[in-house]
Amino acid sequence: MQMNYRERIVIESGKRSGKPCIKGTRMTVYDVLSYLAAGMSFEEILDDFPKLQREDILACLAYAADVEKEKLVLAA
């Protein structure tokens, strides 16, 4: 079951060039995914960015999965 990332991920035209960010922060989904791809654990990310919650990281993953799913539908 996929979480509802829309409660945590926002896109604001004046913030980070309109990239999807974690609500209440300037951290983009891309930032979080990059840290995970580099091998950082959830705990390491949360230690480095105390404003984040575990659910924020899960929301980033859910957002990325949804975007990828949309690409598959468009390509079909």
C-alpha cells in the first residue's frame, strides 16, 4: 500500500525553482533520493536533517514511484 505523499510533498513556484519539496522545508525530493542512492540510511538522513521525519522520506519514495508510473502509462 502506497502512502499519500500529497500531504508531505509540495510544489511552489517560488521555492527551489518549482521542484517538489518536503512541506515546511527547502529540501527537494531529488535531494532525499540522492542521499538514499548514495547509500545513506533513513537514520543517517534524519540525523543530518532533524526537521525531517521518516514519513517525509517515505513520501519522497512514493512520489518518485508515482512519477515513474506516470511515465510508463504515457509511454504505453
